[in-house]
Amino acid sequence: MNFGETGSLLRLFAQTSDAGERNRILSALLTEHAEPIISKIIRYKTRGAQDDGEEIYSEVMLQLVGRLRRLRIYSKHARRRRRSFGRFGFDG
């Protein structure tokens, strides 16, 4: 896993306005970057108990998607604020 690539995908996810592209990036973030780490941690913590692991995995992924969507909303609002300050001569 390349953390630089993950950061680049997070920036793209937060900044893109195209819904199809955003969904493709979200899918890559989840399947290529988050899923391997989450699965490894859950297997270790549950000692391989399949039922518990699947339930925990679903909950973690649900929370992660929610946080990524909030990150995108926050990022969009932050960009608007920077543009607003730019009108007053501030370099945000």
C-alpha cells in the first residue's frame, strides 16, 4: 500500500464534482486501501471468529463511508470559505 497514493485519492475524492468519478475513487479507497487493513485487524482481534468478524467489518465500513462523505462536505465548505476570503485580498 502506498500512503502517498491514498492521500492523493482522498484529495481527489474530496474535490471531484463528478459523481461517477467520486464513486470510482471511493471504491478504490475502500477495496484497495482500507479493506486489507480492516480485515487484518478484525481477523487478529476476533481470532478468526467468522460471524463476529463479518458483523464488525460491515459496521467499520459503514462508519468509514460516513466519515469519508463528511470529509468531502467539510472540504467543499472549506474551499468556499477560502474563495470568499480571496475576494477580500486574503490568500487562504
